[in-house]
Amino acid sequence: MDKIFTALGLMSGTSMDGVDASIIKSDGHSKFDNVLDEYWEFDVTLHKKLIDLRNEIVTKDKLVKFSNELKILERELTIFHGKIVNEIISNYTEKIDLIGFHGQTIFHDPSNRISKQLGDGGLLSQLTKKKVVYDFRKNDLQNGGQGAPLTPIFHNLLANNIFNDFKDSFSNILNIGGISNITKTVMSKDESKNNIKAFDIGPGNCLIDEWMRKNSNKKFDKNGLTGESGINNQLLFNQAIENFKFSSYENSLDIKDFDISFARGLSLEDGCATITNFTAYLIAEGIKFLHKKQDYFSNKYLICGGGRKNNFLIKTIKQYLNNFESISIENIDNFNQNGDFIESQAFGYLAIRSYLGLPITFPDTTRCVKPLIGGITVKNF
């Protein structure tokens, strides 16, 4: 019988509003149990520092220019994570074997094999007295991969567990975080039959969040109420669609691949409505494109990530899918899952796989040359 590890996964997404933390138990293969999910919000100062520095670093040269600022902020961010871990450990009676530390993405440019996550694994290990697995993207990028998405192998595990529980026959997971991606999973616990496919298909929350931050005192559009109260500016929407073209769905995406300048001059509500429509249209077009590949994707999608709570966004996606009536989109929470913490759970699972020397990325998920191990394990105590 394979050993069951207990891992604490830590994830800070593109909204940069805080850290999702999840304790899971797994053998790194098919066994999985979710133990704890908690959210820790950044204070206003740390949130602003992260947003401001990410906005500055728009090219790889800026990584050098702002290297000192990056080091200082990385330390501050890691200490914040350390406090989270130590508080969780103090309240959790069982031993935690590993910490899966994603860190905070500041710059992602797979064409130059760069993905910069702030997060010092050695310091976190020192602060928590735990083995830490971090820097999950580097090996993939160095071997022809896009460095993202990393979660499909975990999505596959979830789908299999849900499939067994509900005796259903779906196979797609749509994750709407900062960026939207789809995973086509395989209903098999036999990893030799692994045929997982994954694609980034467009923006998720990133543009809506940015609009709300810049034009209001809110960090996001709660439940999509602001967008729903506005009017989509059809002229600006059409221009935005015309000006943005996907070169390929084979490439991973970064929030800096998109911008909100096309909505400049609109009211808070109308700008949010127009940007939400733009986001929904691209997500729907991605679903349509992949849906046409009958060997790839089935008709049913389970949706996770923060974007699933934006009712206006989900409703608009469905409207753009009107001609594809066979496609259904359901909330993953309807299947005894917490859709807010899928990624933090995933990084606990990826930490276990990395520690065991098991692959976490694959040619059909990140376009790497072969199934690859990822992550660096450090013990600094």
C-alpha cells in the first residue's frame, strides 16, 4: 500500500488579494482526502505593493531593473505565508509532511522560458520547520513547456473521484481564475492511460478585477452585480474582439496578454458590463473551438475558481453558447467540492507528486517534450 502524505497547499492567485490554504491527504496517485480549507487576506499595504510591482514588470528586462524591490517583497510575502503555516500547524493535531508553495506570479513569459513567482522556499522551510516544495514551473519551461496550466493532473483526480461518487459521465473542468483554462480529464485511475488535455482559453477574472480596482474602491465585482447593472458598449466590444486574436490555443496566457484600455471613458457599470462581455465571449469561443474537436472534449463542464461566483459572467458565457445547446455548465460545488480552494488543494497534491518523483506536467497539458517532474524540495531546518 502506498504511503499517504499530508500536505499543505498554498496558492495566491492573480487577484493578489490573499492566500488560499488547504490541507490534503494523498498517495500522489488516486487517493485524495480534503481536510481543511482556509483563506487569509493580505493587508492593504501588501496587496498594493504586489499590484504595483506586477504592473511595473511588463518585460523580462524589468525583472533586472526591479530586482532589489523583488527581493524585498519576496521576503515580506514569504514571511506572510510563514505566519499562515505556523498558525495552521498550531491548530492542526496531525503531522504535516510537506508544504506546496506556489508563491505569487509577477511575470509569465513562456516564449522566453520565464515565469517569476515571488516566494522563497528556503526561507519558508526555515520559518515553518517543514519540507517545502516550490518553483513548480521551471523544469517545464526549460523542457519546451508553457509552464501552465499546472492543475490538470489534479483536475483529473477530482473528476475521477466525483465520477465514482455520482456515477455521472462528464469529463471537463473549466477553471475561471485570473485566466480561464479547461481540462479534459480521463475516467481512469490507471495513470498509464493518462490522456489529459488542457488549454488556456482566455481571461478569467483578471480584467474585471482590474477595472473594479481602478474605477472603484472594490477589488472585484461581487456576484457580477456591477456588470449586470451596466450596458455593454457594442461598438467598443466589437473593436476589442476585432483587435484581439488568439495565435493558438496551444500557448499559455498571462494577464498581461490582455488590457482594459478599450473601455476607457465608460462609466463604472458600463465598463464592467463591456469587459465582462469581452471575457465571456472569449471563454465561450474557447469552449466552442475545443468542443469541435470531438476526440478532445465532451459536452459537460464543471466550473471552479472565483469566476464561478460572478453570476453575470456565467450567464453571459451561456448566452454566447446558445448555438451549442448540448453544452452544459455546472458548478463544481454541486458535487461536494469547494470551488474556491481547488488550486490550493492542487498544490498540496503537486507537492506530494513532486516529492515522490512523479510527473506533474505533460505534453498535452503544457506542451512540454515529455511527462515531467516539477518543483524543488528544500529542507532548511
